[in-house]
Amino acid sequence: MEIVSAPASNKGTLRQLLGFSRQREWLFGSLLPLFGTFFLAALRDESQLKPSIVAGWFAVVLFATACGYMVNNLADLEVDQLAGKAIPLNHWTYGARLVVALIFEATSLLLTVLLADLWTVAAVVFFHLIVWLYSFPPRLKEHRWLGPVAAATQFWAPSAVVLMAWRLAFPAAICWIAMLCVYGLRITIVHQVIDRKSDIATGIVTTVVTMRESTVRFLLRALFSVEICLCLLFVVFLLPEPWVKLTLPLLLLPAANVFWRWRQGQQIRLDTYEYVPLSELYETVLPLMLGVAVFAQYGTRVVWALAALSIFLLMRHSGRLPLRAFSAAT
């Protein structure tokens, strides 16, 4: 049987649609910490850790986050054109692209209705509202303090919504949300540092634009210090949990990564995306720690969740593995 490939135009449109959602910027950074949230919640209540429920919440986050980036693209359309940036789906009308964003938003909200109660749905609607107000008037993006706060919700709101839907609130969970919140603030500031020159050129006023560079460096160091303290507190809260002690050696991986980079002559900085300190803690180490602990506690009933995490981790770190070279050789 002959396999007929899709027309090039369809492939190009799909590629541009993915570019419109900017999924490369957020996919693993959003989904991997969510694994940590599911496993953390399962330490207290395993009943909600079911494939259909987990897949449903992942879909909620995927559609909602993609919608947020689409909305931001639409709001910054003229600015991006002035900056000479590539505009995905530029051959589509503005209205058509807006309809795509609204479809993603409606899908996210509908799935939330199917998964949770009205209070959780209201929380999701509130976070969707922040997304729109961030990009469109009153354009929180350009507010000196509310801008980073609004942008940081992308990092902690999905986990907070899941814990709210499952009616779980305990010290480790609250600390986890706080960690993701501070991390989100730091990443937002880093993003603004990288875009500082283009923002000034196009007249966009962000938090970083209104500050001296020395103040920005101090702010990044302060946020990073708070993160470290919260991480240590999080580990303290986890110690009474069954099986967690067995996974503590995994916490050495971030330090080993930093040491390896230092030996390679790489400078560890807080104002670049080349390497974001502690990112592997949220996106690899803690989800893996919690996943192993949950597996040790509940056995084969949750092996599917640990397998799913392993697949995502392989995808996330495939660039560090000789998979492509092996594939090319065979």
C-alpha cells in the first residue's frame, strides 16, 4: 500500500500554527512541573491519579497556554512587524487567527467544566481573564509591577488549579506553588532582559526598561535566593512522606550539572536562557523524585504515570542523548 504524504501547504500551515502558539517556548516547562503536582497530590490522595483525569488536565493546560501565547502574538502584531520578527500565519486574516485563539480558549474552559466544580472553573476563567488583560488593554504587560506578576501565573496557576480541584492544601503543596510563583517571576524578568533593546526600540515599557541594570541584577539575585530557601523548605516538608527519603540523592543532580558546566568553562548567569539555574529542579528532578516515591508507595497502579513522565523526560533531554546520531547511523 502506498502511503501518501500530506500536501506541503498543509504541513506548512500546521508548522505555522505551532509557531503561532509558540509551543517550543513553554511545552516542557509547563507540563513537566505539572507531573510534579500530580505526584505530590498523589502522596496524599491517589484516587485522582487516573489516566483520563491527568490527560484531561494536561489538555486544559495545553489549550489555555497556547491560547495565551496566541493572544499575545495578536496584541503585539504591529510591534513584532516593526521589530522585524517572523509572523506565523501572516497569510491569514487577523479575525481568522483570533477565532483560532478563541477555539483554544473555549476548549480549555469546556474541559475544565467536565473535570472540576464551579469554584475551580471560576478560578480558570479568572486566569484566562488575566491572559487577555496582560496583552490587551489595560495591557498589564507594560505595568511595572503587575506585568511580571501576571506573566508568572503561567508557571503556578495550572498546579494551583489542580490542587484546588482535588481539594488538597498541605504545607508541601503550598510551598510548591510558592516555588513555581517565584520561579515564574524570575523567568519573566529574564525574558524582559533579553527583549530589553527591542522593547525600547518599539516603545514597549516593561519592568526591566524602567530599571537600571544594577537593580535588575539585584532583583534576579534576590528572587533566586528566595527560590533556594523555598526549595530547602519544600524538602523539609517532604521528609515525613513515605519513600521520599529514598529519592533524596537525586537532589545532587542540579549541583552536579552546575559543577560540570563550570568545569567546561561555562559562566553561570541569571540573565540568560542559555542555562537557567534550578530549571532542571522543577522540570526533571522533583517530578522524578515524587514519581518514584509515588510508585514505591502504590506500586503498579501508578506505573503508567511514571512511564508517561519518563517519555516526556526523554523528549525534553533528547538533545543531550546520542539518539539522533544513532538514528542517523542506522
